[in-house]
Amino acid sequence: MDDGEPDRREVRATYDYIADHFAQTREYAWPEVEEFVADAPRAAVALDLGCGNGRHAELLADHADRVLAADASRGLLDTARERAAERGFDADLVQADAARLPVRDAAVELAVYVATLHHLPSREARVGSLDELARVLASEGRALVSAWSTAHDKFEADEGFDTTVDWTLPGGERIERFYHIYSPEEFRADVADSDLELVEFELSSGNCYGLVRPSGE
């Protein structure tokens, strides 16, 4: 690959293809996200980056005056739009690359970026997306970032690696999805090399979780 762009288009196309079935299996917010949002002050603007079917945007809607819900997959955004209409919550849905957000600097006070970073197919893109998150966060803003970890019981590795994980559609069709599996040390290093500062880190349910803020405060 040259700059990762063909692979990023492939990842987006994969989620467009499986969007409806994927959304059906993602009913509830993650407990770690619920805890993070519950502990945060109410925000004027919140961001759900990699929003999928909008389950975390729905959670943020009770804790912010305005919610931006961004995803590269138009198919997933369609499922988020349906969920918002059915559940009666408001979110501004935006199709966007995680490393190129159409959001002004320092506009966001509260953000979640979960189960998405690991789908970006190069380290440059992953760190770039963390830089972009730092750019849109207000100086006092906070975000929760997660990625699959080598600590997950699916894997036996000490160092981060690229892999594919199948998604099985009704009828048995298997669709490969790209993942970068982070070691905890690598996750910390990528945050450190970005414009974010790691405030807290934990491993939970096989995922790296980082509570982050813009660096240089």
C-alpha cells in the first residue's frame, strides 16, 4: 500500500456491507463508556468518533447539549439515524475519516473513540487520528479511547500485530475485518507520540482503555 488509503477504503466498504447485521448485535453501551460519561461534567458539545449504530451517541445525548456522531461508514450512519429516530435522541451524523474530522479546533468537551482506532491500517493513520482527536478537544476536554489488546483471550502475543477477524452474516458468509491488535505498551506509546496526554490507563475485557486530554495544558 502507498499511504494506506486503499486499505482504509476497504475497511469502510466492509462495514457498509455488514452494517445492518452488525448494528443488530450492538444494542447496549459498553459499561466502561457508561462509567466514563457518568463521571464527566455535562458538555456543550460531545463527540462519538466511530459511532457505529449510535449506541454511545445515545448515551452522550443525555450528557451534552449537542452530540456529533462520526463514522466512515455510510451504512452504519444509516443505522444510527434509524436508532435516533426510534429512541428519540438527537445527534448530528457526519461521514468522516477519523484522521480528518470536519470539526473546528477545540470544539468538543467530551468524546468517546471506542472500538475504532484498531481498524485503521497503519500506525501513521492511527497516531494521526489521535492527533485529530486532540485538535478538536477543548483544553479542558476529556476523551475515552479504546482498542483491542493482546491481553484479549482470543490472542497469544506479547507485541502488537495486524490480523483479520471474521464477521459471519446470516446464511454463513464470512467477511474479513482488519484489526491492529495493540500491546498495552504500544497503546501507551502511540498516545505519547500524539498530541494527547494519557491521564489514566486500564485493561478491561481484553481492551486497552485510555482516558486522555490534549497535551500541553
